[in-house]
Amino acid sequence: MDDLGWCPLPSCGSLATIEKDQGFGKCQHCAFIFCLDCKERHHPYKRCIINRLDLFDLISQDEKENIDHKNKLAETALNNIFFKYCAKYCPNSKCGIRIQKIQSGCTKMQCPRCYHHFCWVCLHDAKGLKHYKENPDCEIEDGRLQPEAITPQLKEKHLMEGEDYVNLKFCARCPHCNAVNEKRTRKNALDCRKCHKTFCYICNKPIKGLEHYSGKSLCHVESDFYADF
Ligand SMILES: [Zn+2]
Ligand SMILES: [Zn+2]
Ligand SMILES: [Zn+2]
Ligand SMILES: [Zn+2]
Ligand SMILES: [Zn+2]
Ligand SMILES: [Zn+2]
């Protein structure tokens, strides 16, 4: 026999059939299909709003301090990467200010302070196009440029594990041990950093292996967290 419950629509309130495993209920009178947790319209493949730690302030003072601390470390690490890989010093010895490359594509740079013209790739003087004719490796349109900003690739290469910013919006609480975990990749199966057990980021249920994502599952194995948080 199916479980029974009540339709959450205030205008209705009739008997509803509850699909516990699937996480939704269906009103027998008005046919409204609703999420068992938030009581809003059923939202397959999407995280339930009640699991959003950022919206409901569901974290303790300790957890908050821990995240603040991690974010301070992340800021230092990201600053280091930025000034090592995305910025250079003006090669004019009388100047030497730190310059961020802003025009994408072109490697012909002019210092905003001393107006010195130089090549971003080799840092030699480069006023006209002569430098690039003589040094084709420094070509003006060069795909090997330093990035203007920190790219995911730079992060992957130079950030240590867990050194990136923690965004509460993409955090979930482990249903096994209650620890706060971050979603860092497209994968929705998260291994808890504390108890090392697995749970699903979308439905927040304990899972074993990837079986959870096969068949009639209402959770995708991967999702873009900007769309499906
Ligand atoms: Zn109803
Ligand atoms: Zn919901
Ligand atoms: Zn300069
Ligand atoms: Zn050059
Ligand atoms: Zn855990
Ligand atoms: Zn799930």
C-alpha cells in the first residue's frame, strides 16, 4: 500500500499519495505533485532549497569561523597565483610597476605609468611591429599568453587541495556525519571529507556507488552546479 499524506496547497488539502523513495507526493484530488521536503512543486534533478546552507543560515559559529579561515588562506593563495601568472612588472628599470595584462590577444603592451612599450612575452622593447617580425615566437596574436585572470586551469595546477574559496551556496551537509562538504566538480556523488562515506549532492541521501543514478533516478550523475544547485 502507498503511503498517504496531505496536499500542501492551502486551497486544497486533500489526500495525497506519497512516493517516499522518489521524494514526492501527488494529490489525489487536484493532482498537484509536490516535493516532500519543501512542499513546493516537485523538482526532479534539482537540489531542494531546504538543503541550501547559505539560505537558511544552517551553519554553526564554529563552521562559519572555519570557512572564514579557509577563505583567508584561499585569498592569499589566489593572490600569489595572480601576481605570478597573470601580472608582470614593467621592464623599464626606472619604473617597475606591476602590470596586469588587460588587452586579450595582443602581446604588445604599453606601461600605463611610464608609457614604455614592451613585448608581454619576452619583456623586450617593442614599439612598432619590428620586434614581432624578428621574433615570431612573440607573435602579437599568441595563444600562449598569460591569462588576464586566474583560470580554472591555473587553479588546478597551482592551488593545493582545498585551497580555493568555499562558497556556501555549493555546500551540502553529509547525511552520515553532518559535516559540511563542498561540491567542487560536476560530479553529484560526494565523498564526505570527514567520514569518507558517499552521498548525493542533489537529493542529500546516503548512496553506495553510482547505482543511485541509474534507472528511474531523479538525480543526474553530473550537473553544472551553476544551474543545478
Ligand atoms: Zn490538492
Ligand atoms: Zn524541495
Ligand atoms: Zn612602466
Ligand atoms: Zn617579445
Ligand atoms: Zn560524513
Ligand atoms: Zn540523489
